[in-house]
Amino acid sequence: MRAAGNPHRGTVTGEPQPGNPKQRLFRLVKDRALINRMGFNNDGSLRVAARLASRTPVFKTVVGVNIGKTKVVPEEEAVADYVKSAERLAPYADYLVVNVSSPNTPGLRNLQATEALRPLLSAVREAADRTVAARRVPLLVKIAPDLADEDIDAVADLALELGLDGIIATNTTIAREGLGLKSGPSLVEETGGLSGAPLKERSLEVLRRLYARVGDRITLVGVGGVENAEDAWQRILAGATLVQGYSAFIYEGPFYARAIHKGLAARLRTSPYATLADAVGADVRSSV
């Protein structure tokens, strides 16, 4: 169970790009939240692939590579842009994630519609299989918490149809109303994706809905407002096999992951489950 350290918070695009103008990251301390509008600032998939190829890690680590659309690439050319990144990066990835849910690239979230998502995911899957014939590179899709419930269902059904390996729920939100934010208007009104504690409830709702739809047939990754061991435990009971944290790491510091791991172990010992795997989705199954 990975409890912290979001390995694909940084998205790689087909071409290098500087990202949005600074300042582009804001701390909402009173809300234990962040707003970011990074805009996929990165060196491009060619340079990132070269860096991954030259790695000589001392310990075996899992490398998840998150790919997104280059900002200047028009929406109608998005598939080719993603395929280029997949071809370059799949050989070095333990898994690939297609990010179609960042609010900071214009038009990107339009790709979450199933009529656009189906050809995109199919093309990336084919590219990964063609490039890495010796093994199957798992493919996941990362979705936004702002999707309507029927659209969440549609993505879940599509993931099953295409044989995806997983769904990451969820990315940051563009919502501000109804979240009970305490920070001042000068911060709350900044554009970008909101992450952290205010996202907790919606991300958990999306996760439960996905698990009710897909069950154990694909992996679900829970992320969004995971501040402590109880939050991670709730994600597991809602159907998450993996749990990620980012914003809380900023506030809790370097022992954040250790505290979650210890807390999960304590909860497991007093639960009716022999392993964390047994607990995955238990709350959803019991409510059906």
C-alpha cells in the first residue's frame, strides 16, 4: 500500500514547455489546501526519457509516468501528442497514466468525454504495446472530481471496455463554492486546481461510485484530501488499492508517510480484515 508520495503529480508532455507564468502555487493554510496552475512545466518527453534511461537506482523503485497534452497542440491533434510521449516513455515506466483532468491546460478536460477518451486511450494502449513487446505496461487514466456522476459512470464503463488497468480518482478541482473555504478572497479566487482537505469529501464520493461500478476488476487509486491514516483507511474501504498524498505532505512534513503507515497498521489490527487487500471496497460491498 503506497500511502504517500504522488509519483505522477508532475506531468510530461510531448514537447518541452515552461508552464504558466509565476506565481503559480498558493498555500491556503487555513484550509490545509493548495491551489496550483503549474501548466505542465516540463522538459518534454524526449529529455525525460533520456533521464529515465540513464537512471542507476540503488533501490528498486516503482516509476509511474504521467503524460499530458502539450499546450500548443490543438485538441484535434491530441492523440498523436500523447502517442509520441507513450512511445518515448513506456520502455522506462512501470505504469503509464493518461492525464486528461488537469484544469490548467485549455481544453484538456474535454478529452474526458468518452467519445474523445476512447480513441485516445486505445491509441496510447497500442503505442505502449508496440513499443514494449516484452511486457505489458499497465495503463491508467486520471479523472477530475468535477465530472458529473453520469460521466464518472461512463468513464468506468469505458475503462472496463478497453481493459484499462486502473483509474486515479481524483485530480484537483476547479470548484470553490460549497467547500467551506476559510482563506481570504485574494487566495480563494486564484485560478487553478484546488487540492488538499477541501477535496476530501468529493474525491471519496467519486471513489465509492467507481468501485460500485467496476468492483475489483481494475485498480482504483484514491487521492484528494488524504491528510491522515483515517483518511487513507476510508479510501481503502471505499475501494482504493493504492492511496496517494501530496498536499498534506506539504503541511505534515517528511514523516507524513510513516504516520499513515503506522496508523493503517493499527486500524487493520482492530478490524475484521486479515489484510489491507481484504478491506478494499468493504464499505461499498456492505451497502449494496
